[in-house]
Amino acid sequence: MEPMNFTAHVDNGKVLLIGPTQWPDAAQGAVAKVVGVKPEDVTLQSTFLGGGFGRRIDIDFIIQAAQISAAVKKPVKLIWSREDDMTHDFYRPLAVLQLAASLGADGKPLAMTFRAASQSVTGRIFGLPAEAPDALMTEAAVAGYNIPATRHDVVKHDAGLRVGYWRAVSHNMNAFANESFIDELAAAAKQDPVAYRMSLLKGQPRFLNVLKLAADKSGWGTAAAAGRSRGVALMEGYDTYMAQVAEISMVGGEPKVHRVTVVADLGRMVNPDTVEAQIQSSIIFGLSAALWGEITVDKGRVQQTNFHNYRTMRNNEAPQIDIVLVNSTEKPGGIGEPATALIGPAVANAMFAGTGKRVRRMPFTAEYIQKA
């Protein structure tokens, strides 16, 4: 929620920087180069982020604060306005994914192809050559299901907008595609979505466990309240195995999320309270994007400027979130991001269960749902 900000004091060949950053050593080196001092003459004191989510890996606002301080020869506390922040951001990349599969007589996939086209954030930030694979574009591209033959292709495409890492990075696009598609396969095979997934997870005990627990905890297989439907999604991300079940209704042509059941196996946990908080915030963050989050550009200008036209979830809109944490002796996994990627497909699959419409793009606005 905190706009980009930093304090800088350039004085007599020394630089003091104070503020929130996810990449302090890069800021130190870049500022040294810009103001003409040695890196060892730049001192950076990191504060709490006030919200990072990948945006504070970039250091444009830190350099700007140092440049202003050098120009006016005084300490400067730079605070961007919300409008500055939203219109001069580094945005989550656009992505288009195409999946296809052939099914056997038992309804299970015999072969599957997965093809993704998106912009490389790593190429922009780190100068990764165009011909080099970007591992951060392929996260969760290979799902955990037992499919005899698969092919995965990734195509880099520069869409012309400056892009940045966004909470859960490419897990977002790849999990949405995979889990929406596996739901389509279950429908084509006329099988229950949970049972269908379980039939494809032989030899995957952690996947099976979180899926079974999520189904049991959510009441899967029993009738939902009148007007409601449920959807399931499953993913491994950052060495964490997670299943989610979203329970929704349709209000005004758009989904209203009433309840989300989450089961997470992240290996050994240090502080379960923090784990629960991360899951809750990840789901709210992901729901805001899945339901409403959209940046549009007109003649090179971003049109969304503040929360009146870039909607985020409010307290009174938040669903009930039920969390089960698996006691595990496996190595610790990450928990700050996976739930963000998984909530989108869980909601999309719930919409299909309730309406018969397969919505293949986010955000889930009434306009896009009507066209599905």
C-alpha cells in the first residue's frame, strides 16, 4: 500500500540512503555510479517495505531521490503520489497460453502440449539474452500429474510495456492455465474434478494428501448452499504443495467468493502463525487481481491512477479462509506466494461448476464472463 519512497543525502562525496528496498546492493552500486562516488561511500539503511511484492526490486525511485539530493545539495525525502506510482510501475507481464491433450478410453490424458508466450522480466532486469531460457517464465509450467507424453514450449515476446516481478511471478499464469485445463479434461471425461486429479497423482503422496484434505475440509461431494458452487485447484510452488477449494456465487454476472479452503504442505514450519498470515494475504492479493486487476494503456499512458479505477478487495468483501497446515518433516518451502497463484483457477473452476461457462482469462469481469 505504501507508494515508492526513499530518503537520500548526498554530501561531500558520501551518500546516505534510507528506505524500503528488496535489492540494497544493486541500489548501492547504481546510486554510486549515478552520483559519481565509490560504492563503499554509499551507506544504505533498509527499512520495512510497506509492501514489496517484487516492485521494490527495481530501484528507479532510489536513484531519483539521490539525484534530487545531489542537485539541491540537501537531504531529500522523496514520496511518490499514488498516481505517480500506479502510472510509472513495472507491470505483471501479459501472457497467452495454449494447451491441448488427447484422452484415452478411460478419460485420462495420453499426451499433452503446453505453449506459453510472455515477456521476460529477467531479460529486462538482468539483461538475460533473448535466446537464453528464462527459468522464471516456466515456474509451475510442468504440473504434477502423471501424463505419459508432454511437451512444453515457452516463447519470449516483448509486448512493449515495462514488466516486473509480481507476487508468485509466472506461477500465476502457468497454474491458471494448467489447473483450468485439467478441469476441462475432467469435464470432457465426465468425471469429478477431485477424483480425476487423484487418479493422475500416483506416486505423488504430498499432492494426494493436500488434495484429499482440501476436499474433506471444504465439504467436497456434498451439496453447497443454494446458488453456490465449488472449484478446486492444485499446485506445487517454491517447494510447497497446496490445494485450494473456492466456494462462490454469481452476483451481477460476476463471482462473489464466500469461502476458500486451503491445505498447504510446506515442509518444516518455524512459525505457523506467520504461515497462516501469508496464506491469507496471498489469497486476498490474488483475488483482487483475479476479480478486478487490469491495467489498460491508451496512447502510451496507463489509465488506472488510484483505487477508484484500480479496484482491490476490501475487508467487507473478503471471504472466509479456512487453512489446514500439514505437519511435515520435509525441507522448508516458501509460503509468501503460492496461494496467490492458485486462487484464480480455483475461482474459475467454481464458475464453470456453477454456470457451465469456462472463463479462460483474468480478470473475471462480467464483460469477459458474458463472452465466454
